[in-house]
Amino acid sequence: MEQWKKDAIAHAKECKPEESCGILAIKNNQTIYYKCKNVADELKTESFIIEPIQYADIEDETDEIVGIVHSHPQNILVFSDADIYSCNSIDLPFYLVSPDSDKIETLLPNKIDAKKN
């Protein structure tokens, strides 16, 4: 298992019963998981918001952001409608972590060309 996946799973376990969140980025040709603070306030058990300054700092200090990672502490590896919308809106893959089963699911942005009929 890749190191970033191990790090994301460990972070999900640390944050339980709240959702963890993080950023997957490339730095010096390495894929690295960056832990982020979930600022969703009272909704942290069922949603996440990455702290905006952390996002900006990671964007500045890495070569490229390549994904958003979060957990579902209830171990339901199904992306929510909000996850799907966000993935498509920011055009980055989303990774969903199950802290108890050590599994990760991937959601790729939908590349629908709105100009085609």
C-alpha cells in the first residue's frame, strides 16, 4: 500500500468519530497526503470543510494538488451527493477512507462536455 494511503487511513482513525480531511499533492515527484483541519463546526461527524488557509499554503508549497481525501467514520464507502458535486466542481479526484476497514474508494470528476448535445 502506498504511503499516502497509510497516512490517510491513520488520520481517519485519529479523527473518528469526526470526518477527517486532507489534500493529496505532488511535491518533488512524490505523492504526499497532507492532514487538514476540518472546520465544519458542529457538522464534523457527517461533513468536512478544509481550512482555507491550509489549502492555500499546501497549494503554494507543492508542485500540484491531485486530490481531496476525507473519511466516512461510519465506514460507509459511498460518496454522498455533496461529495460528487464538489468533486465535479473543483475538478479533482476525491478519495473516501474507511477508518475501520482500511479501504479507500476513488471518485473521478465527471468530464461531461456541456457543449455537446
